[in-house]
Amino acid sequence: MKIALIEMTNSHDECLYSQVKIIRTVPNVHLTLICTSSLKENIEFIDSVDRKVFYEMKKGIHEWIFMFKLWHFCRKENFDKIIFNTAQGILTGRLMKFPYKKRTNFYGILHETKKLGTSFSQNRISKKIKHYFILNDYLKNNTKYKFTVSVFYPIFFPPFTFEPVDKKIGDTWICVPGQVELKRRDYKALFESIELHGINENVKILLLGRYGHSNGDGAYIQEQISRLNLEDNILIWENFIPVVHFHTMVNSSDYILPLIHEGDASGDLYQNQISGAFNLAAGYKKPLVLEKHIFDKCKFSKAVTYDVESIMKTLNELKPNDTANIYYEEKMDFEIQRKNYLESIGIKYNSQIEK
């Protein structure tokens, strides 16, 4: 059986390893991972595929040339299954306009549920997709689907060799993963609460995402850190964070703080998609720290909760390495995820396969 796993965007690479890990448990499968060259460094540690293929993405007429080459490659390879790591967007829609052989079936992850029924290109994709994966139960339960859909939790990561970290005994590290953009996380509420309630010396907040990009809000973040004298309490990164360093910092943290709030742009954004912070918390078994409204809406079984106005009162009370509240449920177990994923892409599940 020949399977292709494709990611044509510059993101969502954090979802690739879990799928590779699952597919590699099936005997006699030849797995090809296809990505744009911009993700080469990100997927360096995914080494259990039979082949990696990288394409250079360009704009204009070159984009169609890229599409044609990719389609021609897929058709020539005669894949049994093509799985889109991002089964949405113009690029995926255009690629699926080309004719494929009847034996090829398509599957993919839908990252934004609002696309269904509102996007012309998504409707075109849906006509060919045999099965969609949704990344959280609350997204599936909040949307009506005309397609076959199942929930998949990509919470498994490569066995990295973590770097040594300079973390003092007694310090509490609170990680806010993701690129620094005000539309994605409510940094304003965090700084307002720090100004109102202060921040303990032992509390370190890691804004674990680059701020120095075209959509980044680094100027605002730096201004607030300087104004409130937070240089010793808040860690920031201007440029791309190397993969191992990123995962080292997550693994070294005591808590994961998505910083998503009801009524803020962040809360609106994540009504139809998940925050990658959720998967990092589950994968690394770190307690989530959530606003009460978000906790109720997403129906998490466990989390440390807070009111937006007093977020720093809650953060200041957190103890290091407190594992009393861990966002991890039985449904996220690898064997359960493997069974659901394989059956969803039409592969018979065998619990006896050596992993």
C-alpha cells in the first residue's frame, strides 16, 4: 500500500508526526511525506518515512507549475491514499481539481470548521474527501456535518534530546506557545493584570513564539515589558525558534497557558479551530491554565481556571511541577488514537501489530 501525507502550507507541521507514528505501525506500507521546502527544518526529526519530497512554493504562474508537478508526481506514484495534513485552502482545492486514478482515496484534517458550507473551495474539496479529521470534540459537537468526520488528537512528538535549561529551583514556568499576535492571544489582559496585581519573582512567563514577523506584535510586547519592568519575568523570542529548543522549553514548563479569552479576538478565533497549546499540554502532560468560560465551552475534564480580571492572582499562586490537573484523557491514548485513525482511512486495525 502506498500512502502520501501532504502539507502544502507553512504551518500545521506539529500534526505530522502523530500521523506518521500511527501509519508506520501498519506493515507493508510505503509512506511518502510531501511538504514545502519552508518546513524542511521543522520536520527534520520525522525520520521514519520511506521518502521525503520537498517543493518550492512560489506565487503567480509558478504556483500552477508547482501544482502541476505535484499532481503529476502523485499520479505517477499511483498512491492508494493521499492524506492532506491541511485539507482546506486554495492550494488544496486547486490540487484536487486535477484528475486522479480511481484507486486513489483522499482524507484530511480540517483545521477551521467554519470553512464547511461557507467556502466554495472547501465545498469542492469535500466532494473528493472521503473522511475529515477534526482536532477536538468541542469542534465536532458544535458543527453539523454532511460528511464522515472523526476526532483526532495529534499529541505525539518525536523523542527529542532536550537541551539543558537554566531554571532555578522554586521557579514556576508558564508557557504561552504560538507566534506573538494579539489576534491569537489576549496579551493585553495579561499585562493589565500584571499591572494591577503584580507578578511574583519566581513566576516566569514564556511567550514561546517569534514576534519578529510581518503579522507579529513584538513592538507592543516589548513596550509593555519595558514599561512594567518585566525583563526578568517574561521571556520572548524575536526569530524562528529551533524545533528542539521549542520543545525543550515546553517540556521544562510547569503549565501551559493558551491565553484565549471569551469576548476577545482570541476567543472568537478559536470557536472554529483549536489552539496548538491544547495538544502540547496533552502531549507533554502539562496542566492547562484556562479562563473559566473557555474551560466550560471546550469541556475539558481538568484545568486550572481563572477570571480574566484576576489572571495574575491565579498565576502567582501556582506551584512548580504541580501535576494535579493534567489535560489528558483516555481517548487520547495512542492505541485508541491509532485504532480510530486507521479505521477512518480504511485500514483494518490490528491491536497485535508491534509498534
